[in-house]
Amino acid sequence: MLIVLCAHFIMALLAPIFFSRWGRAAFYVLAAVPAASFAWLLTQYGAVYSATGINPVLDVPWIPALGVNLTFRMDALAWLMSLLVLGVGALVLAYCARYFKTDDAGLGGFGAQLLAFAGVMFGLVTADNLILLFVFWELTTVLSYLLIGHARTRIAARRAALQALVVTTFGGLAMLVGLIMVGEGAGTYSISGVLARAPQLVAATGTPGTVLDIGVALVLVGAVTKSALLPFHFWLPGAMAAPTPVSAYLHAAAMVKAGIYLVARLAPGFSGTAHWQLLVTVLGLATMLVGGWRALRQHDLKLILAYGTVSQLGFLMVVVGLGSREAALAGMAMVLAHGLFKAALFLVVGIIDHQSGTRDIRELSGVFRSAPALGVVALIGAASMAGLPPLAGFVAKESVFAAFEAHARYGSAGHVAGFTVLALMVIGSILTFAYSARFLWGGFARKRPAPGGAAAPVADTPFKSVDWLFLGAPALLSLLTVAYGAYPQLAERWIAPYSAPFPANDPHPQHLLLWHGVTLPLVLSAVVVGGGLALFLLRRRFESLQARMPALVDLERLYRQAIVVLDLVAIWVTGRTQRGSLFFYLAVILGTAIAAVSAVLATTGPDWLGRHYTVDGGTPFQVIAGVVIVVGALAAARASKRFMAVLMVSVTGYGVALIFALQGAPDLALTQMLVETIVLVAFVLAMRSLPPGLRERTRGSHKLLRVILGAAFGAVMVVVGVVAMGSRIATPVSLGLPALAYTGGGGLNVVNVTLVDIRAWDTFGEISVLAIAATGVASLIFVRGRGQRLARAETVETGSIGRVGVPDGSPSPVAELARRFAVVPGNPWLVAGRTLAPERRSIIIEVVTRLVFHSIMVLSIYLLLAGHNGTGGGFAGGLVAGLALTIRYLAGGRFELAEATRVSAGTLLGLGLAAAALTALAPLFLGGEVFQSAILSFDLPVFGHVKFVTSTLFDIGVYLVVVGLVIDVLRSLGSEIDQHEEDGIGDITLIEDDEPLEVGR
């Protein structure tokens, strides 16, 4: 199962490469992945349906402390759903190779997303962990958003994609809360474990029972939104803005089936909870009737199928949620039948649209005469959807009627309620027959003129011939529909292990058969055919009746109005909080922090007399460092120049580094010192575009309020520190870290081993944030593309960068003096140093840079490799390398930086994240856990005995990310500003505290 998932995701990553080489034919390559997975699935039949009843399970520890594992189970229900997911997925991908044009844009991304969606759906239906199921659930939401909005230039597609995302995300978040409540109540997040304990959970009374009922109801909210039931049904017809293959897969066989699958999965254990039957039955029946009613009003073939899908999803929800053995058998039979005929019909609509250029039934005429093979395929699909024998839809519908007849006669709901539900389902089936006939007539029949219209017959719609490669996918699905109807016993054998645990209503076992004899379900089927045929034949009068009837509540309009109200509220709140005043923002943040912390301290009664101290061991150097920090802070607050303020802030940072060093934390001290240096450089580079002076920005009460807020916040933090030091009641976890770092991580440096091994997930998140921050800096500053390189230094005229002259045009005395002592151009100290104007060059800095650059780079590599056992690590090494590049930039300018960094910052960031991710995933293929490290010991001829820990590779990724971040900062705040100044790009207006300041370069 893990191989199937990996194959889908790896091929999805490679998809753009395939499309760049083979064009739309690459869809066939992608289709081979779910096709091969489908073949593998067939080989698992013996293991899934073995007499032992033991299903194949894959269990990989993920977060054991929380009971969250990567657990996949292939039981009968998962196997059935996987048949649809993989089989229909392969056919739809192959269909795409003929549906799209050769020159269509974005096919690489589309193919990758569609293939990844197939893998995600396979993961969803095989997941045996509640949290893992939710992860795949939300991935389907994200991928469906991308697939629905494939046509990015069409506002309708973007709006529909966002609507589907908002609605299904809302349901997903509600479901997450419900899953946690159910998992915590059961004491396990294993789905099979939860279902095993379900009888005891359902029987519980009091608070546990109430929590379970609410949790299950919230889970059903997620299922209702995903499967487009009332009141969230409107997103599915809107999603028809997606390409037709997306509709055929996501909205017939895959995504919308996720909610049905979830209900089917939980029904064996929780169909008896308080809110289950009310939600499932009422919403399902209402959706079935509303969807069928709306389908009969549509003129777009795709919308007829969309509202028909909404109707049948409600139908399916009622059946699979009933909780009886007969309903479970009938429900899964209908799920299989629906996936086959509805996917085929959507693909038929795609062919009609592709070959004729329209889907409007008022414009289509005589298509059956032009494409009889396509018409036969559509006839089979529509007849199965209508429930006509001898097709799959008829067999499944008969079993549904039989299940609800047994529920009405023998179930606990009572005869009146049971037969009422059955009657409503018959009415819904009549509507289904009517819109099936409307679809077939509208798409293929030769139209007659409307009464009272022109006497001439409607001309046949021009229709291009359909080749068999294009028709193959829907034709195969229709063939399977016929085979299913002719031999339904095979499907019953597949479904029986799933339905067996349910309690039976009917004392006589029910089966999937084409002919049961003359029974009530057969009579009801005849009623459906008669009623549906009458509705179709009287369609003009029925359309007139629909037009005269008052409109039902338009829930899509309510959704849009709610979004508008939300936007207005957001604008109102933003206008009153985002005032452009730094003072206001800081006052709110600090005031909230002071109030919240003070409230906690006042209400908890902290231990003020616990263990605390002022100076550790009486060391006077700590007092000196503290004084330096206080003086730096006060000087920064009183500075009148920007540079002096930044320099004093850095003094406080260096003082903190000194305290770290005095406390025996050399790693923290080194990192703090390097970070302060890099930040100081960044500030100095940025300040070149700012006025040198700081104006007095506050007066009167504002100035007093600043003093009060600053003093109060500082005092609160001191109190928090004192209380925290005296509040420890357990042994510090840090005492066990040295032994854990050496035995588990193979290193003596506790800090580094913790970062790259014990807490590798945290570090991975932090370097991801660094990459995002670097991208943000680049996007805000860069005028050109991030990957665009500067011209090579040899193409730049000597002394042309930063040239300055006196007003009469003659060289300045500084320039003459610099030229007299300049380095000979043919033998430069730096590669690009000659490009600077002589008055901009410093020979001392150039010589020092030439001497120390390589030594600093070697030191950075040493810190990287030695960090596992000594002071250093990837973060410190990367900062040191960044300082080396900073020195070269300061000495030789922006062209020197370009020569020193032949690899772009984006590439380094990507390589760093990729190295860290591969370090995390590689152990999985060797039977280990994510981020698990291995300790390798070996002897080398020169180096002797070597002990290598694989977490060093993760540290290399950290190193590359940090270097990439520094390069981004140097290029953004250094090279780009240099370029602007040299090009004479306009002045910069600065805004501080709602008032414009002076204009500066």
C-alpha cells in the first residue's frame, strides 16, 4: 500500500517533465500508475477475502506518544472503494490524452494534480487511523481546489474553486473536532479499534455518551459537506466549471464518495447514536428530492448530471447510513453502480462538448445519427442511472427498495416512518428516471420545433467523428455496467464481508439478483418507470409548473451574501485596527500581554519565595554583562541617529551572548553572536535608503504612555522569570538529555543533537520558516526574477560602479588618490573588485578579505562537521559562511557577490529543504521511523577510526538553508539597492506613525 502511494506521488512530481517532452501523450504514462496499482489490487483479493478474516495491514509509527501512526488496512470496504478510485482514475487519465488539445497550457500541473488526487483518495479509503484519514481528507480538499480552478483565467472557475474550498474546509474542521472527540472517548485513534469499542461507547450514559454523540455528529458534518448534501449542496454544481475529466473523477467516483465512504465506514459502530439517523435520513432525503427537482430545470448536460449527482448522493447517504445488513449490501452495490454509470456519462458529455462545442440541450440535435456508438454508450449509462433492467443500476435499486421494505416491516422505526421513507425514495427515483430521460433526449435526440414555432425541423448539430481512443474509457465503463447487471453475484461476494457485521432486519437473507420474482420492489420499480416516463413526456408542462412555483431558498445566494458580510466585517475591523501606526500596534500587543500575564499571576497564587537568584555563583562578569545590556537598551531608546540605535540594540544582543558564554552554553553564545552580526549587517544595508536621523515621534501623553508600557512589560517579564524559577515541581527534563544525546543521537553536543535528532521535526519546521522568510524578502525587494544572475564581472567596465565626480565634471581628489594606490587591474585581489570606482575601493579591506575569506569558509565547514560533538552545527556554520560572503560583498560590491555565489539563493534553499526531507524519509525505506538516525563506524586509511551519524546530512540541509537566506538578504538589501542607486531610481517616501517623513534616497 505504501508503494502505491509513493508511486502516485513520485510520478506526480515527475509529471511536468513528461509533459514537456511528450505533450498530452504523457497522460498515458500517468494512467499507467493507477492501472498498475489496480492490477496489484486484484492480486490482493485472496488476502482481503481469506477465510481467516485477517486483513493486510501496514503500520508505520508516526507520533506514538499521541497514538497517531501511518496505519493502512485493506479490508473489504477499502478494497471496493479502491476498485473505483484506481480503476476509474486510470480510465479518466487516459481519456485526458484525447480530451485536451496539444497546445493547452498547464497540462503538466493538471496531470500531476489529478494523479496525486488518485493517490490521496487511495490513502483515504485505506487509512486505519482517524488523524491520518483527516490528513488525506484535507489533501483531497486542496487538490480539488486546484483541479476545479484549472482554468485560471476564467473568473467562474476561480470562484467555484474557492467556494468548494471554503465549504469543504469548514466541514473538514468540524470533522477534525469530532474525530478527536471520538478518538479520545475510545482511547485510541485506530479506526478498527474505535469500531471494536463502539458498542461500549454507544451504550455509555452521562457525559461520555453526550461527548460521543456530539463527536459523531461533527464527523457527519464533514461527510455532509464533502458529499454535497443540503444545505451545502450548491458547491457541486458550481464545481462543473472544472474540466469534464475532473467532474467525471472527483464528482462521480472519488471525492464526493469520500463522505459516503466515511458514513459507510462508521455505520457498523455508530448508526445507533443519538443524532445519526436524524442527520443522515432527513438531509439525505431532502437532498435527493431537491437535486432531482433542480436537475429537471437544467439545459446544460453537465448541470443535469451535476444536480443528478447531488440527488443520488442524498439517496446513497440514506442507504449506507441506515445501519442494517440489507442496507449495507444495497448501499455498496449502489455505490459501485453509481461510480460506473455516472463517470461514463460525464465522459460522454466531455466528448459531446469537445466535438460539437456546446452542451446546451436547446442547441444539440441529431447527435445520435452522427455518433451512434457514443449514443449507445450514453444509452447504457442513462438507463442504468434510471434503474432499467438488466443493468447495474436496476439491480442496486431493487436491493435498496428491498432493504427499506424490510426496514419498514421489521425495523425499530415503525411501519409509518419506514414506509414514508420508502415512499420518498420512490419519488426521488421517479425524478431520477425523468432527468435520465431528459439527459438522453437532450444530448442525442433529433429535436422537433417548439409548438407555435418555425415549421422547419431543427438542423442537426455539426459533430466531429469520435475515435475509439476517445470513446474507449466511457465505453469500457458502460460495458462493466452491463456485466455487473448480468452477474451481480460477484459484487455480492465482494460486499458480503462488509455487510455481515450489521444486524439483519429481514429474517430471510437478501441477495443481489437480476430477478427476484414479482415482489414489492419490482412493483415499485414499475411505478418509478411509469412516473418517470410520464414526467418526461409532460416535460413542457412540468417546466411551466416549475417556473410558476415560488423559488426555494437559494442557499448559494445565502453563501455569497455571508461571504460579502464577512468581507465587510473584515474591512471594518481592519480599518480600526490596521491604522498604520507602529505605536498603536505595540501598545495593543504589549498591553494585551501585560494584562493577560498579570491576570494569570493574580489568580493562580504563584510561589514568590521559590528558588531564584540574581547572580549565579557571584560571578562579577555577569553583573558587567547585565550593565552592558541595560546601557545598550537605554542608549538605543535615546539615540537620535538610526545607525547608533541599531548599534546599541546589537550591543544588547552581544551582552546576552556573553551571559550565555558565562553560563556554560558556548553553542548558544556563538549562535547569538553570529545572528546579531548578520542582523546588524542587514540593518545597516537597509538604512542606506533611510534618512540618517530619528525624529521625535511622540510628545506629551504618548511619550508618557510609552514609558509606562515599556516599564510595565519589563517588570512583568521579570516577575514571570522569578515565578518560573520557583515553580518547578518535577525533575528537569534536561538532566537526561546528555545521556539520550550520546546513546540515541551518537553525539556529545547536546544542543546540536537535540536540534537535528531529538527535535528534528521542530528544526525542519524552523528551516521551512526560514525559506519562507527568504522568499518573502526576495518577493518584496527584487525587481527582476530571483534566479536571474547579474552580468559577469569581465563584462563590466573597470571603475564604472559607484563613480563620483565633482560638479565641474573633473575627477574628485579622493578618486585621484584611490587611482594612485589602486591594485593593478590585471592582477586584482578580488574577482570583481576592479569594477568599483577607485574612490569606492579600500585596498586594506580587499587584502584582508582575500586573506581571510577562505579561512572563514573552512571554519564554517569545520563548525558544520564538528557540531555533533563540539561547538558548532549547521546553523552556526551557515551563519559563518554567510559572514564570509558578506565580507566579500562589502569589499567588492554586488558583482563580487554574484561571482562568489554562482548558485542562486533559491537553489540553495531548495537543496537544503530537500536534503532535510530526504533525511527524514530515507529511514522509512529501511524499516525505520521518520528522522531516525543511524550511527556508522568505520576505519579510513588516513583519518583512522570514523564515527558518522546520518543526522549530519540533516545538518547539511540546515547549513544550505541558512546560507541561502543570507544570500537572499545580501542580494535584496545589498545588490538590489545598489542597482537602484546606480540607475537613479526614484526617491523613497517614508511613513512613521501616520506622518510622512522627509524624502531620501
